[in-house]
Amino acid sequence: MKTDRSKEQKFILILTVFACLLFLTGCWGKKEVEDLAPLLGIGFDVGEKPGTFLITQQFARPKKDSSTGSEIEDRTFSIEASSSREAFEKLSKVTYRTPFMGSLKVIIFSEDVAKAGGFNNMLDFAQRYAEFRRSMYLVLAKGKAQDILNLKLRSGLIPAMAIKSNIEGGDEISIFPTVRLGHYLTILGTKSTAPILPVVESVKSGEDMEYKADAKNEAGEIRIQSAGVMRGDNLADFLTDEETKGYMWLENDVIHRLINTVDLEENSVKFGGQVLESRTKYKVKTNNEKKELQYQIKTSIAIDEILGLKKQLSGPEWVELVKEAEKDFAKVIEKECESSIKKQRELGLDFLGIGRHIEQKNSAYWKTIKDQWEEEIADFSVSIEVKVTIHHSGMSSSSATNLVGEGQD
Amino acid sequence: MGTTFLPVASLVTGVGGRDGWMSVLPGFAVGIPYSLMILSLSEQYPRKNLLQISEAVFGKWIGKSLGFYYTLIVVYLGGLLLGQIGDIYQASTMPVTPLWVFFLGGIFLVLFLIKSGIEVFARFSEVVFPLIVIALLLNVGLSVPRIEQGELLPILSEGFKPIFLGATKVIPFVMTYMLFLAGIIAFLPTGKQELSQLKTGVWRIIFLVGILDTFVVLIQLLIFGPAETIRIVYGLLVLGKLVEVSRTVAGVESLFLGVWLSAAVIKIGSLFYAVIWGLESVFGLKGVNWRHAIAVVFLGIAFRFVRGPSLIIEIGLVDEYLIMPFVSLWIPILWGVSRWKRGAGI
């Protein structure tokens, strides 16, 4: 009896060791890190043949003469294929490393692909295949995605990494939306809200800025600015910079912002400042028996630039100036928000998520309008209340001025 | 606790929508009266499991028929859950590893635990349970930065109906635990003080598991929104992939998966025990060879369902249509008849 028991124990022990060997070595899926090609970015353009895409894949490879060992170069391929898997299959024929999708930072859709539709089909691989993470960023490209990924940036960064860094540093200026794959899919699930994606574009010297380019007529810088609004699977339109900024306020996405009142015509003194913090709330209220969504934006700003101030201020004047700045900044914010709301009405697309806000605050009312929401968007009443508080005006109370008569207007 | 935390969010949100998360705790609370009835029967029939008690109360043939059905459903569910280990691992982290590796690995671990006896099994669960709780809390807590604005609202816009509907999806899990409790009571002490401790334990564990699973559903709703929570097969695994600490630590989903594997082993192990008790009570079959035979049956069922979607649908059907109606009727009727017989002096 005892021998039987000991035999059985031995048998189970051997089986367990065998099981551990099978489980712990990872022999089936094992890949040495040097055999992997970390994927950093994918770009989608329209292919030449109907129904195909030009899929550009940007991989990282360690720099051979790197002093730190952590520097990377890019290895970028463009392949025409009708699906992502087909593109990877074609790629596998020329590379000896296995693509690793877990490192993917950004997916870029060209303007043409986004307009042509089939956008969600192209995303299916990324949301289904387990190696991908939903934290990757989605962007639209002005022009071709392939051109963006093939840029030789003056900073030396790989374009996919430059886009990632720009997006992650975006909190400093809050002028474009940050859209991760997970967020995009969540917005798609709401049905009433139109998804929005930030726009990336290359910047040549002379386009808004000048710099000493490495090669003539070639862009050496990259910029993320404004956004594109999707209607279902297609790009409906691009937002202007001002409309995108309005979206950011209304969506409570402003963390910090650099803001100025230079474009306000009514005042001679102009202010520049930094948003320290901002909070947007909304409520559904009844106005003359009509429902209305009211946005309440509360923001704190620090003034760090004043233009056109011609004299030294007394204490009370200083306080008055700050109050004037509060009003001016509020006007700028209102203007940005109004332009965004105007665009939403023109497009008939709820990219501001007003329908969801109504549903959140007054679900009973939402049930009565949700079926005809697309028609309601153009007329639905929206009001904005902006309250700006200036925390300080920097290190000085007045600007430096000359004595009267010496160079003063 | 089993592995409820893996499918629960998709199930309750599927029927209860945005308010589905509120149904988890009430659904689990249904387990309290059932557990108390089982403990009350144990007090009346010390050292007997519910199958033996059924024979004593309903007579031999009804009792044996109930035992036969009990054995069939626990062996079937056990095999399906073994298959699910393969599905989870292959779909999430080890795509090219053959399914048989997971099936064999899983069944060896279960066999080893079964071989060590019920006490070692209990100790193993005692050690692993805190790890599961910590892993769940870490997974939930570290996912907080990914929360989307306003996904929780509106609350109760459809009234209390979603809570009721969601609870119907949670109750089958609770009923599966009752199947195990129905067997293990034969090993539990029946003294007055111990019974009182057991009753307190029931309340405590049901609320603990209910609250944990509520968090699991809530965080998925807050991050994915209702439509995505329903669509994602194993939401918690996707959450594990999203965990990122200071943009430095990422890709820790495999660590979480290791803990989920031990939870699955406990659940399959408990069903394995239930099969052993069923075979013993109904057919008088005991011994090592029968255990190996059960393992072979488990493997056979797992290999029968290598198609992931079929497996997931089948588990749902077994839970909802084979286990829930059976347990929800069997235990109250058994308890009621036994009380009536005692009252009538039969």
C-alpha cells in the first residue's frame, strides 16, 4: 500500500516537473529580444490598386556606433496590401526579425484613407491582436502617412517617436486632442458622438517658421495641430486651430495652455499668459421652455506678457489691469468655444459630445430626442459661461517704459 | 471566487448596460440564503454531503438521480474551464503554444492538488486568495489613469431593471460555488461554535468577493465604456495590458495572468473534488484510478472545445441553463422537505 502511494507520488511529481518544464521555458512562443523588430509606427495610405492600402511600418533598430547603447535608428518599409496581416506577411519575406507589435506608439492615417472610408477595418487588427496595447496614439496626417514616417527630422528623432513625444508633451499647451486607440473605440461605442483625431503634418522651412533645413525643399520638422472629425468611417472635415482649441475647452481637456489676447481688437493693451488650471462643467437647464446645455468654464491664468502698456501703474491701476485681463482672456476663450460650436452645427456632427452630456445630466429628456439627434444638433441651444481668475502678473506690476517723450508714441 | 472576475463585466454589462455594475453585489448576495440552508442541512446531517442528504430525504432513487445529474454537470463544467485556460493564454500572451500544453499543465496541477488532499487544497486556496485579491486591486488601481470622463453617467436611467437583469448573470456563478459547498460540508465541523463561525465566514466572503467583482466591472465600465465592455471577451486581460507606471513599467500582464491561472486551478480543482464526491456518493467509486479517469474526461471535454467562441458560449449555457435552475431548486426544496420531515417527525 505504502509502495503504491510512493509510486503514485513519484509519478505525479515527474508529471508536475514535466508540466513546469513545458510551461516555464516558453519554448513555443519564445523569441530572443535581438530577434525582435520593435514596431514604432504604422501609416496607412490609399494603395494604387483598388481596395488596397499602402501600409508603412516603422521599426526601431539599435544604432551600431551608439555611445550609450540606447540610441535607435529607424527601418521603414512601405508595402501595398489589402490588410494589415498581408502587409506583415510581405514584410516577413525581407526581414529576418519578427515584428513586435507591443511597442507600437502611433498609427497614422492619411487624409485620403480617412476620406475613403474603411478606417475601422484598418484598426481591427490593432484592437484584436493581443500583442497590441490600447494605449497607442491615433493621428491623421495632412498629406501622406508614408511621407510623415519617412521624414528625416532635424532633431534626429524617428518620426513615430517624435509624434509620440509631441503628443505626450501636449498637456503643456492643450491645443490638440490626445486620442489613444482605447479612447477612440470608447467614443465609437457611444454612437451619438463623432470621433475626433489630431492632425500631424510636416513643416518645411518658410511654412509658419524658418529654420536651416538639411536638404533643400524637404521638411525637417513635424507639428501636431488641429483635428479631423469623423463621420462614421470617413473623415468629414478638418477643424481649424481655433475650433480645435474651443473643443479642448468644452471637453475639459485643457491642462495648461499658452494664451494671448492679441487678436482682440477692442483693447490697446494685449495680454499673454499661461493657463495654470482649468475646469469645465456643464448642466442641462430649461430656458423659455427650451432645453439648453450650459458650459461653465473656470480657469486660472498667470499673466506673463503685457503689450502696449505705456506707463508705470499705481497699485489700484495694477488691480484694474488684472481685472481687465480677466475679461479679455474670457472673451478669447468664449470666441474659441463659439467657433467650435458653430463648426459642430455646420457639420451636423456631435464631435463635442453634447448628446452624451445631455444623456448624463438628463437621461429622460435624452430619450425623447436621441433618435433625431442628428437633426437636433444644428439647433440645440448651447450657452457658455467663462470665469477667468488671474493668479498673478509675473514678476512685475508694470512694463518697462521710457520717460515720456523719449520714444513713446 | 473562482474566475468570475474574467467574464463578469462583459456579462452583466451585456444585459444591464451602464448600470450593470450595480448588480454584482446583489447577485452574489443570493448566495447567502443558499449557503445558510446548506449549513443548516449540515447541522442536521453531520459529516454528510448534500448528495447523501438528498438520498436520506428524498429516497434512494431520487437521491441517486440528483447525484448523477450533479456529477454530470460538475464534470462537464470542470472540463470546459480547463479548456478555458488554453483559450485565455493562447488569445492573450502565448499565441503559438499548443492548447494541449495548457490543458495538460492545468490538469497536472489540479491532480497534484487533489492528490495532496482536501486540507492542502484549502491551504493552497488560503495562500493564493490574498494574491488574487492583491493582483485584482493592483490591476484596478493602476488602471485608474485610463478612466474616461463621464462613462458612469447616467445612473439608474433605466430604473432598477438593469440591476435585476445583471444579477441573473451573476447568480449562476454563485450557484456553481454552492455545488462545491454541497460536497465539502461533509468535511466541515458541525459544532455550534464552528457553525456560527462558518455562517459569519459566508457573509464575509460573499461580500468581499461581491465588492471585488463590483470594482472589476466598474473599472472596465469607466475605462472602456459599456459598448466596449460588452465586446471585449476578457476585459481584465486588456486592462492588464494597459497598466503602465510612470511610462516605465509596462507589459506586466503576464504577471497578472500567473495569478489568474492559480484562480482557475482552484476552481477546476473544486469541481474535480465535486466529481469525486459525486462518483463516491452515487456509484460508490473511489480510488486513484477513478481520479485519473476523471482527469482524462476533463481533458476530453477540453479537447472537444478547442474552438474558443464555442467554449465561451458553452460555459455560459452550462452556467445558466444546467447549473442555475438545478441548484436554485434543489437546495431550497431539500432544505424545506428536510425541515418539514423533521417537524412532522418522519
